[in-house]
Amino acid sequence: MTTELVHVGFGQVLAADRIVAIVTPGSSPTRRLIQQGREKGFTIDMTNGRRTKSVIFMDSGHVILSSVTPETLANRAVIRPIRQTISTAVEREGPQGQVGLGERESEGGEGRAIPLRGSPGPGGLGTNG
């Protein structure tokens, strides 16, 4: 079993499967949780003195402060599993070059594609990002 790591800035990484939530630090409840974590010794500052742009909550109760935006962290946490899914689908490529559609349709799935950020939407314009 391998552990996927997410780069949170300045050469520091976290285990992706242990992340519960990634949020911005602006709201009062988030600031309260950061303070409670500091009081209990569960807050880890990984900003290297820079402005905190995201707060990462771990399944262990730790509160991680990062200077990388939540959107960037979410993309880093998601991109590797997407690549693995694509490579697995390519390995199962059918005789006509259709990638895994037959299996999904036989299970009752609709086989819909979810557009990635910045990809062309239904009208052919890049409107999702």
C-alpha cells in the first residue's frame, strides 16, 4: 500500500488520505478552531512566516496552516488519483479503442464525463473555470 503525499509548500508534504478538509482561514469558526488547536498543541504552522492562505484539517485532529491556496492544494490532492484512473482505463482499452465504456454501461452507469476545470463545456467554450 502506498501513501499519496500532497506538497503544501516549501518542501513540506502531508498524507493525502489523512486530509479531512481544506478551507480558507477567514471565517470566525475557522479562526476559533485554529486557536483551540494552538491551545491543545495540535496546530502545525507550515507557512514559513508567510501569510496563511489555507487551513488543513487532518483526521488525527491536527490543524495545519499553509501559505498555499485551498484551490491549489485541492488540485494537488486530486490530480494524482485522476492520472492513475486514466492509466488504468487505458490498460483496459477495448478492441475499438473505447476506454472502459462497456463495463460502466453494463453496470447500469450512464458513462457521463465530468469536465475538468478550464475544459470546454457543452457549448465548446471554456466556461467552467
